[in-house]
Amino acid sequence: MVIVLVIVVVVAGIGLLGITALTGVRGTPGPGVSNDPENAQPTGSRALAQILDDHGADLRQVRGLDEFTDAPRPERGTTVVVSSTSSLNPGTTQQFRERVRDADRVILIAPDNTVLTALDLPVTSGYGAGPAAVAAGCRTADIDETDIVASTPFGYSTTSTSATACFTAGAASNLVIVPRTAGRPEYVVLSGEMLTNERLAQEDNAGVAIRIFASSDEILWYVPFFTDQVASDDDESDIPAAVGPLIVLAVFAVLALMLWRGRRFGSLVTEPLPAVVKAVETTRARGRMYHRAGADARAAAALRIHTLGSLASYLGLPFDAARATDALSRPDWEAVVAPAETADPSVSAIVIAAAGATHRDLGEVRALLAGPLPTTDAQLVYFTAELTNLEKEVRHTP
């Protein structure tokens, strides 16, 4: 018995080490990540990095928290650029915030609400349909009112009167500038779409990007790693770190003992049972299938149908989710499903009721539930988050 337990413990330990190693490797962003300065693919930003270098900017790239902290602390005359912002956690964000406090400007590329909240910025991500190209609608040291950029439905909004929102389409702006305050540099929050290799040459995207990025003599481009997990002050615990692995090993040991000494039963008898699959489960499964196949628009449509069905059920309104889900398999699904408000008049009632329940702008809710569908992974992430937030607000759940 002792020998069996020892073998099980050793095997479990090796398995845990293997899982940890695989997790560590997969958590390190590579050149294929969106807006990465070394990514030459359509979603990368290598073209922007090369243009900045050609314009004489002193551009340095640092990858991971170790390289960032080993580099000289950013001071006046330095612009700090952060891509892969989703890899920041509360601990690394707090350390980053303290380190860049003396910089001239900090540029955040496509940050989510978690990062914006951790940095205490009066900016939130949003979604609003608009024209394919949008004018600046603002004037700053680096942006002229006549500038035009290729718009994206995913952007940002601000509640601060001192902040400047530019290139606004619907309820979302493609760029928000938060001015410098005591102990905090100027922050520029912008959508990553306009900086990609694919869209940099469209409209005035390149000119606006160069003026925003090259406003200082030096540019420090920071690409955080998902493995840069630094515990924040709120995450401190009195429980030793070794307790978790010991509990896992103890569980494996108990399972081994049960298999060894447990009572043996006869062979299992199969019994055919009717399978009932809910329409919601079918919608979610198709959404995951479409996403794996690269069909982000179909995945977004499936998620939207699920949200419409959930909201209709909660608000007591009619909506045929099963019919809309079946329409996704048709060759002309885009004409049938999107725009949803045209295909199914009941969507209008859901949009109006949801806007009234959440006190949101009617146009913003209509763009989310009946507007254009996202076509890239980054847009799909924002779209999913906004659908979840809308459903929580309607249900009044935190």
C-alpha cells in the first residue's frame, strides 16, 4: 500500500510540474499577438514601429515585467506605449503605474475596463455603431479637427470634463486623452484597430499615430506577459504557498487508496435515455464552434441571440431564439440574422425595454443588440463583455 501511494504521489507531482510548464509557455505573448511591434501579420503593429524608427524616434522595446523594471525609469521626454494590455493584472498594473509617474505620456492600446479601473482613469470601454471613417471632432497639440481615421465600433467614453474624446462614432470614441495631474502623466487611451498593419494606411491613421507616439524624444514600448503575475497588496495571504500543492497531492493519495481498497461493483449496464438539448446550449455550442473556425461574425451572432433570448425571458417579451439559431446555418445567414432588428421586429421591443431598464442611450443599446457584428478576435472580446454587462444591468446583478 505504501509503495502504491508513493508512486501515485510522484506521478501526480510530475503531472503538476508539466501543467505548470505548459501554462508558463502559453502565457508568454509572441510576435503573433495583436498590436505587437514585431508582428508583421495584418493585426500586428510592426509597420508603425518601423515608421517611428524611420522618423528618428529612439524606440526601445521591452518584453515582460523583468525587462521593464530593468530598463531606466521613464522620465520627462519619454513616451511609454503598452500593448497586450489584457496581460496586466492588479499587481503589475500598480507597479507599472508607480514606475511611469514621471513620463511625459503613457499610451494604452485597447485596454479593457479592468486595466482602466486599476489605473484610476475616468475612461470606460464602449460599443457604438458609426460610419466607416470619422472626423476628429476635437483639437489638441497632436490632432487637428480635419483629421479622419478609419472607425471601429469598439471604443471608449469618459466622464471627466477635463478629458478630451476624439474620433467619436456613435457612443464610443476611438481615442481619449486624459491630461496630466499631480503624480500622474498624460494618458492616451485608443483603439488598437487604427494601429494595425492592415489599417495603418487608411485615411489619416498613420499621421495621427505618428504625432501621438512621437511627441517625445524617446519611446519605450512595453509588451507585458501574462506570466508577469505580481501579487497586489490586496492579494496577500497568511496561508503558505505550499498548502495548495500538498492538498492536491493528498487528494490524489485518497483517490489511489479508494481505487485500491474500494469495493468492486459489477459491469455497468447502459440504458438509452432521451436527450434533450436546450436552445441556449445549442447557441453557445455553435458560438464556440464558429469562433474556432475563425467565423467571428457568426460567433458574435450566436452570442447576441443568446443575450436577446435571455433578456426577452427576463423582460417578458417574445423572441424566437430557436428560429434565429437555425438561421445561422443558412448560406444567407447575414441577411437573415443581421441586422437583427430588421429580421425580427420583436428585437425593437427588447432594445427599448433594455435601454429603459439600464438607463443607457437607446442608440448604444440598439448598436449592441441590432447593429454591425464584430469581425476580429479583439472586437469579439469587447462585444462579448458588453453583452454580459448589459444583461447584468438589466437583471440588476453585480
